[in-house]
Amino acid sequence: MSEFISKQDLLTWLGQLMGERNLVAPTRVDDLLLFRKVDRVEDIVFDFDNTTMSPKEWFYPSSETLFYVEQKDGQTELIPAAIEKETAIFGIRPCDAQGMAMNDYPFLEEPADALYMQHRDKTALIGLACITACPECFCTSMGCGPHDPANVDILLTEVTDGYIAQVLTDKGKTLLPDNLLTTADVSSPPAPVLSEVPSDGIAEKMRQAFDEPFWDRLADRCIHCNICSYVCPTCYCFDVRDYTDKERIERVRSWESCQSPGFTRLAGGHDPRSTKGSRLRQRFSHKLLYFPRQFGALGCIGCGRCVRACPVNIDIREIIKDVQQLGVKSEA
Amino acid sequence: MKPENPLLPYLSTLQELIDLTPDVKLFRLELNDPDIRESFDYKPGQFVFVSAFGVGESPFGITSVAHRKAGLDVAIRRVGTVTNALHQLEPGATVGVRGPFGNYFPLDEYKGKNIFIIGGGIGFAPLRPIITTVLDYREDYGDLVIINGARSPQDLVFAPEFDAWAASPKTKLELTVDAGDEKWTGKVALIPSVVSELKLSPQNAIAITCGPPIMIHFTLIELRKLGFADNQIITTLEGKMKCGLGKCARCNVGEKYICKDGPVFSMEQISQLIEQF
Amino acid sequence: MDFSEEIRSKAKELLESGTVDCIIGYERATDGVVARPLFVYQPSNVDRLIFDQTCAHNLTKYLLNRKDKATAIVVKPCDSRAINLLINESQIQRDKVSIIGVVCPGIVKAGLDNTSGELQDACLTCQQHTPVLYDFLVGEPASEPDVPDAYPDVSGMEDKSAGERRAFWEEQFSRCIRCYACRQVCPGCYCLECFVERLDPMWVGIRIAPGENEVWNTIRAFHLAGRCIDCNECERVCPVNIPLSLLNRKLGKEVEELFNFQAGIDAETPMPFSTFDKEEKLGISE
Amino acid sequence: MAVEYQPKIVGFLCNWCSYAGADLAGTSRICYPPNIRIIRVPCSGRVDPLLVVKSFQQGADGVLIAGCHPGDCHYSEGNYYARRRLALLHTFLEYIGIEKERFQIQWVSASEGKRWAHVVSSFTEGLARLGPRETTLHKETV
């Protein structure tokens, strides 16, 4: 027996949510699927593999003002940015939800990042379990699963005429009124089976592969754009600069990628990580070696976005396989 | 005083601006809020981010010592957009200060030991608080040898304090430049050669060095030739930083962050890092 | 029509003779359907080389990382124009590059397999099925089809009203995430420091917002005016599907009409903006 | 009383001819609308398309580039190069939705004070009729 909500009740509930808070959901933008604020239930897409951009942009936006600097009668004043309105993200996949939990490690570690914490506190996650798997995803090899309810406030699993609803947190309870739920004798469909990636002990293997020429050969075809970092739910490196608009100054934080030329370049021109191979190694070492060493969890949750989006098919699944066997056979 | 928003700087005022060299100025800052100023404690080796509002913020090693309660000093070389903006400020201007960040030179562990300070160019600035502390608590430490090198005589930082240092007990000051000028009477040699010439003894000694990567590289070779073990050689690493809290992930060397796990490292720690900067 | 065998044997010969120390070509990607760039250094690896209608990448940009090394490269006709561009702008030396030209069968839409036959739009108006320069040619040169309107997409956009165009481009530019893949993949984009990353003055800066995105996308395209060889890579790699070729091809069309110049057809004709004609009016009233 | 819309024009004037022409208009007491903000440049050839696009992004309603008549350039070729670059920019800006009436290229010599005043006033009237430009400067990203 499980809690059930009909498709129609779900639509009315989402309509109510839209009235009281920002409702963010997967929507079609040209032929893209992006998490956007919706103000019509008809714009919400219910059956999809996953969005092009991860929901990270709703917790850690591509650009965000940290604070404003204003002159009030000769006195300089700093006005930190604040998040007022509550937000609910509908249609977040379990892998992305785990990705957001991964970002909590660096951002919420003492002293916590104030703005990120407000985003996190004021955003509820209404997860949508995966019925089918996309060809590139491999979350089951990275400590997650297509029906994993671990990091969402509510998990909906599609069944005939409606959804099984698991309300998992207090935030979820306040969001979904009980009267919309009925108990029904229906069980969730079997989880899709995904391709396996040998991720056990990958951190130690990455450690051993650090000085291998493998990385320079891999970097041959890499064009060093920022796509993989920007579509990835668990890439959180950022850059900070001030902007002076007419009336006031604002300090802006934006996404930055370890592949971009200025990532480690110091004023005066010295760049300790200047070769293509070392920059590419940095990205995969951060996810598969440094992040586990610092926070005890892999920094990749297997959503497959970087595999889909990379113009030259730098495929993290292939890298993990190659690095695992690096001790066995040497890469040509 | 736990900062409730760690990316929000403390408003501070530029008290005094002293020209140390043609492109380096000493900024004497004072935090505006008295409570924060009172509780703002730091140790030699730690750094702060200084904000030039409208341009950005950058990390600078603190050159003053907390126990003298005489304001916060940072030496800034004009080399980029933020430093250029800071150099154009006048005393009384408002800047932002964030920090203190990073670990520090464990001076307590060096008590009773001989201390060799080897600094090159602006790299000498973060070493000055060690000298001030050693001289303020002279009995706690052994011999003090200060080697300060620079491109030219006018590029030697903290020149006004050289006489005081040289006159201090059990203290030797060696100045060297890459190229002298007509008034220069001191050494004209690269820092590593001065290190080997002085035959510094590794007995009960700690060598602390900071400067451009090329200088550190060759200084290490000389120190090791003289018999210094890797845990007796201390240095600071420099990296691109945007937060100082291990969040922006810009300054990592392998799995360590320069801002959080450093900037002070012993050569022993550095040799264990998988990524070599 | 299997060019792979011919390319492999030519590659093996070039490597074994020591003429070059690297072949840049294509191999099958991890999804087993599309292609991806491949660098071959050992003769024993030439069998990974393939060529079919999924080989969309313009490999010539990689020559900029091997300026002083002898390199062989598999080149489609549109890509071959980039080699002329880079020689004309003295970025690479002709004698360092062994060009394995391919008579192009047309490239299929992204993600489709080799047999789908559904060509990408850029190939439908192509009038350059034989490389403009090569050392070895794979495939037989055929006569070029008659294409009445080479720029149907551009004229489609030109026919829209100013308001419609404004709304269209504003929406496209607002989606840009500034990943700079369009710059990183373009053989014409090789500045040491791109204007968008300059901090003093900060023309664009790091903020990702509609206003800054518009300056970036407009000027990136304009910097390729009279230089873009229409290989469609920028549009292919854009993760948010901004029709970047629509921008570059408009400039290509105008440069063709105003100065009768097409980028990369040869390596000698002076670039249009490095020269002038005293008498031309170009529509600027006297 | 609704504030009457005043178009903001950014003008890049070549120092040797157009700037001198504008100066002549002033010394000859010829009136013309104050809507133009003049930026002096050594030559019309110095005007980087980035300056024009940046002006529109910062909220300019119109951009005017004035240089010496072809053949009179103090640097002999500056305006020839400018002519090609700016003519292309003109059609390109129109293509991305900046109406062609908002961007003008004029050859004004040092002796054409009166003509300069006419250029500015007709440009201002044209822009006033067109109305303000919907700028994306402060538009929210998402």
C-alpha cells in the first residue's frame, strides 16, 4: 500500500504552489529542456530524460550579486543580497538532488556561505523518479539510484493515472497537504537498469595515475571550453569581481571552470597549471580524488550531462575505466 | 566573532600609506567597527583579502603583528587591476578587509631555535611579522639571520627598519641585490648564493623562505646542500584565490587548498603533495 | 564509399616514413554512433581511424597546438578553407602540414548515425564538396551542385521585422551561459587574451546576464567577419543551441556582396579589412 | 506633465575633422540639440565595433561616428578602413534588431560647422520619433 496522488490533483496542487512561491520545473525552450520558473501548469514537461542544464543554477546561479556597496551621506554601506521568496523545484531527478547535497559540503562547511544557505533553506525539492534511463547516465555506480529518495523533500514515482508520493521531510509535509493523498494498492514500477561504471577504489587509482602521460594524450582533443563544468550539477568553482553600475557597486560571483585560461593565472602572469593535460587532470582529479579525500563522497553523481554535452566526447565513464586499468595496460 | 557572512568584508579605513619601493606601498588599515577591531586576532603567516570596491578583492599576507595592537599592515605591489586601484587610494579611503585566513608560522615550536629568514622581493613582506615577533620576545629564540634580496637597492622592502634589525642582539642582516647602483655598497648576488656563502648551520635551526618560485627553487637546493632536512625548511605558497575558505576551489595543490591548509607549508608537506606547483 | 581504409593506409605510410609524427583524424566515439577527434602517434594505432558522415568536427584548430611539429590532418572541404585562413594570417606554415583531403559526402545531423542520410542544414547549401587544398585526395571530385540561394537561413532572418529580430536575438543571447565553446572550437579564434576576458578595461567581465551576453556574441561574430569559413562548428558545439551560424553567415554574405571575398578560398588574397578601395561608397552618404 | 523623451546619443568624432567641425559650430554660435555626448578619437579608423556595441548595451539610443571625408584623412587611410568596418557593422546591427536609424556614419570636415549642427539635429529628431530603445542592460537572466 502507498500514498497516491492523481495526475489531476497533482496539476491543481502545482497550480496552487505557483501562486504562493516560485515554481521551477522542466520546460521546453526551443528544443532544449531547462529548469525555468513557470507560471502556467501547461508549460511543465512531465516525461523527459533530464534537462540540459542542471538545477544547480537555482542554488548557485551562473551569476549572482553577493552584496551592494552604497554611499549614504558620505558613509559606505554594504548591503548583502538576500533571498526573500520561497521556491519549489518540481521534476528534479534523484541524481541531481544528490548533486545538490554534494554541493552542500563545500558551501555549508563552517563558515557557511550565507547566500547559498538561504537558497537551500528556501527551496523545496519535489523529485521525479526515473522511469527510463538515458544512455549516458550511470548514477547507480556513483552511490545513487533512479528511485533514490535520499535528497528530496517529496519523491513522485509515475504509475498509471497518477504518482506514488513519498513525503520525506517536514518541508515536504508543509508543501503537500494530506487531503490530496489517498492510499492505494499500487507499487512503484521496477527501477531502470543502468550501465555499470567501475568506480570502486577510483580515488586511489586516480592517485596512482596522476603523473601518467594518459592525461596529456586525453587533452589532445580537448578544446578547453567550459561546457562540462557549467552543465555539471557538482562543479562549484567560482569567480568574483566587482561591477560598477551608474548608481552603485555590486560584488558579483559567477561560475568559473578549471578549463578556462585564467583559472590559476596569477597577477603578473605566472600560471602554475598551464598545460592542457594538467587542466584536464584537475577536473577529473577534483571529482574522483580530491572531493572524496576532503568530504568522503565522490564528486560525480553519474548524471551523464558532461558526456552528452562535450563537443569532443571526453567521457568520464571511459576515463574511469581507463584509469582503473592503467596499472594493467599502458595507454598507447 | 563568527562571521555570519564570510564573503562580506569588514569596512575599514586606510590610515596611512607608506611608499616602501617604487611599486610597493605599505597600507596601514584600521577596521571601522570597534568590537570587530578588538577581537580581530591573527598570527604571522596569515593573510587577509583587501577589497578595492568597484574593482574586486585580492589576498595579501599580513606584515604587522597582532600583539603590538598598532593596526593592520599589508604590503601591496602594483601588479594587477585590484592592486592598481588600491595604489590610487588616499589615506582616509574606505576599503574592505576579510579574514584572517590560512594557517600560520608555528613560532612556538621554533622557541630556542636559530631562525633564518630568507625573503626575495615582495616575498619578504609575509616574513616581517616573524622578525618583529622574534625581536619582541628575543630571549625565546636563538640566533636570527635575515637575508633580504631584491632586483635593485630601491626594491628592498622595509628599508627603514634595517638598522634596527641589524642592531638587535644575536641578529645578522644580509642585504643583496641582483644589480646595484652607484650608491650601493652591499652584496650584489642572487639569494641562493648568499645562503651557501653564509654556510647557515642546520643545527637546531629553522629556515623560512618566501619569494618568486625561481628563487625558492634554488634556495631549497642550497639549504639541502647545507644539510637542512625538509621539515626544517618552511615556505608559503601563492595561488589564485577568490574566497579564502576552501569554497571556490581555485587555489588547490592536489587535494590541499593553499588558503585553508596553507599558505604556510614545510618542504616535507610540499614534497608529499601529488601536484607540484 | 568507405574512405577509412584509404585514410588508414595513407596515415600508416606518413607515420612510418617519418614525414609526420602525428595524424589528426576521427575515430568512433564511446556511444558507437558518432565520431570524435583522434590523435595517432604510432603506426600500430592507425586502424582506429575512420571517416564517414558523422565526422562533423573541424580538426584544423588543433594545428595551432602543433605549429612547429610536422602533422598530418584529415580535412573536409569546408575545414580545408581554415588552413588557407591560418596560412594567410601566418599562424601555421604550409610545409608543416600534410593534408589528407576528403571529397565530402555531407555530414548528418548531430547524434544521427552514418546511415541516416539526413544531412545537417549547413551541408544542404554547400557548394564546396572538394577541398580547396590538399596533399592527398580521398574520393573523386564531383561537379558542384547548382545552389540558387546559398543563404536561405540568412535571408529568412533578414525578412523579419526589426522588432521580431530584436526579440529573437535577445531571447537567444539571454540563454548563453558563456562557456566559450564557440570560441574554443573556432579556427579563427586564437587570440592570446580574448577581449571578453580583459579586465582593464573590463569590456564584458564575468557576469553572465543578457546585456553582457549580447556584447560577447555580437563582437565574437564580428571578429570573424571576412574570416569565417562557414564550417558550422560554433553552432554544433553550443550547449544551449544558439544559432551562431546565423550570425557568422550573415557577415559572410555581406562580405561576399560588398567586397567579393570568401574566406579561405586561397591563402594569398588580402583579407577584406586589411585593405580598401578608395572609390567604394558602401552606402555611406557623401 | 510627462517628461518628454530625450534620446541619448554617443558620438565618436575624429579629432582632425569632425571634432574641429563641431568646435566651429560652437564658435559660430550655431545651436544644435545637446543630446550628443562627444568622445574624441584620433581617427574614425580608431573606432572599434566593440565601442559601438558597448554604447548600445550601456543604454545609448543612438551612436554617431563622424570622420574626415574619404581622401582628407590626417592619417591618409584611417577612414578608408573605417568605412569598410562600419558599413558592415551597420548592416549587422540592423540584423540583430538595432534599427538602422540608430547608427549613423557621417563624413564632416573641419569647415562644415553648419552641416555638423544639421547632422546632430536631424539625428536627434529621428531618434525622438523612434522612441527609447528596449535595452537588456538590467534584465533578469532567468
